[in-house]
Amino acid sequence: MDPSTISNVLGTWGYPARLLLLILTGIGSPIPEDLLLLTAGYLVYVDVFGWPVALTVCITGVVASDLMLYAAGRHLAWHSSRLAEGRLLSPQRLQRTTRWFGRLGDRLVFIARLIPGTRALVFVTAGVRGVPASSFLRYDMLGAALWVPSMLLVGYASGSRIGTLHDAVSSLNQSAAWAIALAGLLLVIWLSWGREESKL
């Protein structure tokens, strides 16, 4: 596809698509949140996205995704007899995260937002422990207000190495077969994970 056509499509549909993809990370999307933020920053660099709208959309998507994880924790708390069946909230993980909350309190939500790899566990545990929604939202939004702009800036800075949108499209075309294979693998993993999670 021609880069100018891609630019026009992204300019029209890029924002709602980015918002949707970020929200889907809250239910186990195979596309990582941080990759979505980095590419959004790159799209700002190539003038497809604008800073104010990109920042607003990304923060909204990130917080919405986090709230979905928190809501999942509340749901698990109401069905506590099933907690031991989950891989994410095994008794050992729940106990360890509970100790973190004991030491740091609700501020752990803010800290986890800034540390990839801990977010899902902490946010679901926050719901299980009954952290007030207002407190969760306050700390989560504060963390997102720091993390999201940082990731967008990193993506923006990477633009000088990636080059124009035409350069990026050319590189993608050269590695299209690998990208399709990887996407297929991620889809299989995601579907397998979904079947396991549906047993909860």
C-alpha cells in the first residue's frame, strides 16, 4: 500500500483504532500496551498524529484497560472460591502481592503502572482486596500521566532512526512474511490462553 494512503487511513481511523487496541490489552490482547504507545509516538513524529489528541487517546485507553483488570479482580473477589484456579492469581502470587499492598498501601497501584510486568497482577489484586475505586483511579491516572507521555516521547525520538513513514512501510514490506508468521503465532497463543481462562 502507498505510504500516503496509509497516512490518510491512519489519520482518519488511527485514533479510534489505537483506543480500541489499548482497551483490549485489559482482556489479554497479544499486542503489548507499550508497543502501542511507542508506535503512537512514532506516528506523532511523522505528523500522522498530533500530540494533544494522541496523548488524550492513549491515557484514556490505558486507564480504561487498567480499570478492566481492576473490575476483573472485583469479580474474582465475589467468586473467591475460584481464585485458586487462576494462573494469574494463584495463592502464592496473591499472597506476595498482598504483602506489597501491606507495605506500600494503595500507592502500589501508582508504582505498578510504572513497572511493566507487574501491572496485571497488582491491578487484579487491587480489585480482589477491595481497594476503593476512587483510590485506584487516582493512583492509576497519576501513573498514566507520567508513563504514557514518556513512552510517546521514546517513540517520537525513535523516529529519527526509523525515518519517514515511507521508510517504515518499505521495511515492513520486506519483512511481511515474518510479520504474518509472528501474528499467526501470537493469535494461536492468545486463543489458547483464552480457552484456559474460560475455564475459570
